[in-house]
Amino acid sequence: MDRERYVEASGEKINQEKKYKDYVKKLIIIFSVIVCIVLIFIIFRSISRNSLCNEMRNKIKKAALDYSEKQNIKPTSNGDFIEVDLDTLVENDYLKEEDISVNKNKATGIIKITKYNNKYMVTADLDNCDYCSTYDKKWKESSKEPKKGVVDVVAYYNYKKKSVNYTNWTDYIDNDKINKDVDEKYGVRLPVEKSRLPVVPTDSKIEKIEVESKEYYRYRDKKWRFYNEPLNYTSFFSSEQPSGYALYDNVTLRYTEWSDYSLNYPEKKSYRIIESKKAYKWYYMDGKKKVYYKDGEYAVEPIGNEKYIKDTSNSATMYRYRDKEWRWYNGTKRKYSGFSSTPVKGYNYRDDDLVSYSGYSGWYETSQVNVYNNWYREEEISTRYRYRIKYYVLSMSVLEKAVTKEELENNLNQNINEILNREDLEVEITYKYKYK
């Protein structure tokens, strides 16, 4: 019968083909909604399970690290590893059973801690813990460290023969020619002039710069004038005639300390020595700004800072002075000796204010001060340093390809720590990652 002959109760004709298409559309929409709901549920459950598994695995990793540190069994060499049974962590109260259980299934497994690149990789490959189990999954390899999943690292070894040598020692270098700061790379203070270090072959590598220090000594002797009789002399020194005294003794001549520099010319005196010098304003650059020494005061040179630059467009003459002064007396003049460190025969008194110093001696490797001269001898000590370099030259890699730790130990008939500590070898360690 023709579909168009069907009519509604109202008498209108029914389009059966259109009605069928609308029905199919509704079914598709309902099916799509159901599929979306199922997918959302599956994704949510997967995320929830992954979160739970990651949380459990992180607890296990932390417990394993804490246990290894407490027991002092952490691997110490790159590429080395230890293994800890999961039950051991529970038995020693680093974990509770509920921490490692999923749906009442208690996880089992061996936790591996590997040292690599001076950090630690903890691998928790678990079994018997429902959807958190990874033990039966197959390992995959990668040259880069994976971001997710159960990750393990395996070390591979090769080595080169190392020829170790030492340079000769340098001469001893004065402390003021040595940098104040320790060099970050070599851990020692190096000479300001690097050219003073020994030269090593171009194809070598520096392992260490060795330093030896030594103290050198020089001295100067303090000297005084001695006199025969006290007589009527002033107990002080004066540039001008003091009241009650007629004469000064030229043998007692000494000089005051230099005054500070001043822009003002000093008052002239017959006993005064005046010195003039060119002075400048000094500055350093702070970005594009000039920062002047003492807010732009003139100075012959800045004190205690080497960074200042002379402003040659700003100069002035500055002056300083010092005065002659003597002991004054009446009547008979004292008889003074020349300067001497030790008492002079016939001169029974020492004038402690008339002091002179000998020039400094040369440098000695031992102190020249002893019980007989320590009351007049002044000593200066200089610490000096000398350097030599420990360096090595490497061969080509000995093995055709990198091998496991066990293969290397068998090859060299030593354990890995002994091999790593050998001075005649340099071990190369590369890593490959496994993940599930």
C-alpha cells in the first residue's frame, strides 16, 4: 500500500519516510550519549587508578630511599645499584600494609635504587596489586629518560687507559701576587698571572693543581742613641725654644709625622719642610653615572680603593708638611753615641725617643729572631706559594662497545669500586633507560 495514503486522525497525510529518518537520528543521539558517558567513566576510572598507583609507588620509593640512607647502604658510585625487598620496608615500619595494598591485594616486589649522574633512580616494579601491577608488562628501551611509567636505568661501561704525570714545581710566588679568591674549578688560590703556572701538553687533561706554601722571613733592627750623663735636658722634643732652655742639641734632631694634604699653603717656619703635589678629583662609573671619591674632594690619590679613575680635567695643588724638633738644654751638652741596637761602652743611658731602624735584610727560609735579639729585632713573615699540575693523557676507548658492570668486572678481574679508583684508567659510563 502506498505510504502517502496513511493519514493522521486530523485527516492530514503521514510522510512515513521522514518519520523513519527522525527515529534513526534519535537512536544515534541516544547511542552517542551512552558512548560518551561510558568513555568519561572509563577515562575517569583510569585517571583515578593511575593517581592511586602513582601515590602508592611514590610512597614506596620514598620509603626505600629512607631505608637505604638509614642503613647506610645507598650506592656510592655512578652506575651502581642496590635492591630492597618490599616486605623489608613493611617489617621495618617504613611502610604499612595498607600503603601497598589495592583491593585487599598486598603488593610484592623488589625496589631497585640506582645512582646515575650523581642522583638516584628508584624503580618500583610491583606485582600482585591488581591494576597497579606492572611486573608482567614488557620492558621497552629509550636513550632519553621517560617522563611516565615504571622507569629503570642501566649503566654501560667502557674505559680508557690513563697516563698520569706531574709538572715540575714553580718557583715560590709572593702572596701579594696570588688571587685572594679560590678558583671555582680547581679549588685553590691561583697566581694573578696565569702564565706563572706550569705548562701541560695540549692533548692532556688537568686533574689537579697542587699547592705548597712556605714562610720566608726578613728583619730589621731597632736602634737608639745612648748618652753618658743625664745633665739638664728637656724630657720632650720641641721645634721652638721652650721656656727656660737656651739651646737645642742638633744630635737629637728628629722629624714629626707628615701632616695630611691640604689645599691651603702651610704657615712658613724655619724648621718646617713643605711638600707640594698635584691632586685630582677621582671617580668610578656606576652605569653611566660618575661617582666621585669623597663627594668630589681633591686627593693626591684615593685611599683603599683601586677602582677610581683620575679626572685629569680637575686638578689642584695640595700641600703637606713636617717639622724638625730637638731636645733642648742648658749648660753642658750631652755626649751621644751613634745609633746602636745594643748598649755602647761608656754610654750608660739610652734615649728611647731617638730611634732609627736598619734597612730590611734579605729573605731567609728560617727565622733570624732568637732570645738574644728579640728585644730589638722586628721580623716580617711572607707566605709564598708554589704550584705543580697533575695531568693525564688518555688512550682511545679500549672496548669495542660499552658493556654491563658484570662484564667489566669480569674483564678486569676487579669489582666496580676498585676499577673506578684506579689511577691508570678513566671509566666512561653511559646510561640506557627501560620503561613500562
